Amino acid sequence: MKAMILAAGFGNRIKPLSDRCPKPLMPILGRPVIDYTIEQLKKASIRKIGVNTHHWADRMETCLGDGSQWGVKITISREDKILGTGGGMRAMREFLSDEGPFLVHNGDILSEINLEKLIAFHFRQGAMVTLALCDYPSKNNVCLSPNKAVVDFWEKRGAFRPGKDKNLTFTGISVVNPEILNLVPRVESGNIIEVYLNLIEQNPGSVLGHVVKETYWTDIGTPSSYLQAHQDILVSGKMGKSRQKGIYNGSGSIIESGARLEGFVSLGQNCLVKKNAFLKNCVVWDNSVVKEGTCLENGVIDETWEYRIPR
């Protein structure tokens, strides 16, 4: 099986961080988000991965290379104009269509979802599309019937039946049959969810939902959720990781005597936290110097730039 990571977007929701780094390359404990995604795909025995790029395309492609650093083969689809999720998948049609169903993974997702179980469900149920769904009340907008059929998104069809159907959240992870690519309109940009809505209307039961429970999932698409992911890992021990006192210190980083780090703090590689600096609930990107006298809570530091995240 092949996979596609959707990674071309501008990252508008996570500005101003995405003005300095493409969202899939933003570090979580010193590792780019996309690094975690590729490792998850490898666990599911997926070794051929397509990635679409646009925003910060050069930087994305330099980081990814040919995939050999992960032991996978990466195929890049650079979009001159942003194509959206549907158009981006269609642009990779030749790559995706020759080995049966393929897995699609958003580039701003951090999760421990068991992809092998999702894939097995798709084949067992004979769906055209299987969406991994979870119960995330603040984001629930996918309507799932008792027979596991997705019947609506965003209440566009008005299909929700109180007491019978459930509203759940699409995790951004799915298994898709290649014939779906024939249904994507030939337009400059399009959302794949619109394709799924049309498919549900014409062929009810063809889009199914696989509900994942008791597993970690988060969308890091906003500054606050990016920071929250670090708290989840460093304080709550999610992703199978925990650090003493909630501090992650990347290789080559130095914390001078007299500096104070509280709450959770993640330092990338080769960072320097000067004396009398104070950080609480912060992420410091690679090669950054936290100057003497700095006082930052709930923020991100990149080299000499800092941003306080509204909480």
C-alpha cells in the first residue's frame, strides 16, 4: 500500500508560526511533525509515500529528500498553485493508482492511531472510503450512522438523526480507493470532502467511518494546539513519552546557571538559554538563543524571534 501526506497548505490557522516554518516541519520535541507521521506509516508497513508541497516548497523538499533517511521512498508533487485536498490527491493520481487502496494523512496531525487496524477495517468492509473518526467534542462535525456509514459533513445534508446517529471528528486520516480520484473535478482547487458528500448522495454507504478510541490524536493546526501538543507529551506522557519535570533538552543545547524553566519547555538542537532568562510552557526551535532577561510564558522562540501565544 502507498500513502500520501497532505503538506502543501499555507498554514493560515497557525500564523505567524507558519511564516517562519512550514507546518509539517514544525518541531515536536526537536523532531518535525512529518517525521512522526512517516514513522507511523512505516509501522503500517507503508514504504512508498507521496507528499505534495507548495508553501515553503524548497525547504520541505530539502528536508524530505528521497526518503532514504527514514528507509522509505518519497515522491514529491510540487504544486505551482495550491490545489486543495482534492486537487492535491488528483495531481498524484499516477503515483497513487497502481497498488489498490491508499492511505491519506494530513500533514498537521500528531497521533498514535493504529493504521493497520484502519486499513484492515477498510478491506473487511469493502468501502470506497474509510475515515478514521474520533470523539473530539469541540470539533465534531461528521455524522455517522449506527451501521458505520458516514451520512453528512458540517450538517450540509441535514441528515443527522438525534438519538441514532453520532457526531464525530474526522482525524485527517483515511483509506481511499483509487477510483475516487476519477470523481475529483478538474478545477484549480477543491476540497476532497465535497467529493465525499457527492459520493454519499449518489452511493449511500460507500463512505464509512472507523471510530478510534483511547488513543492519542491532535491537530496542531493552531498556535495554541501546537503548544498543547507539547504539554500533552511533556506533562501528560502522551505519545509514549515523558520527561522529568516536563523539560526536553535537545542535543547540543545549554541552559546556563540562573536560567529558570517552569511548566513544560522543549528546547531544540544547539539552543542556548542565558542566565536570568525565564521560560514557562514554551517551545524553542533549533539554533536559538534565549537572551538574558527574557521572560516568556506560553510562547515560541525561533532564533531571535519570539511569539507569545494567546491562551
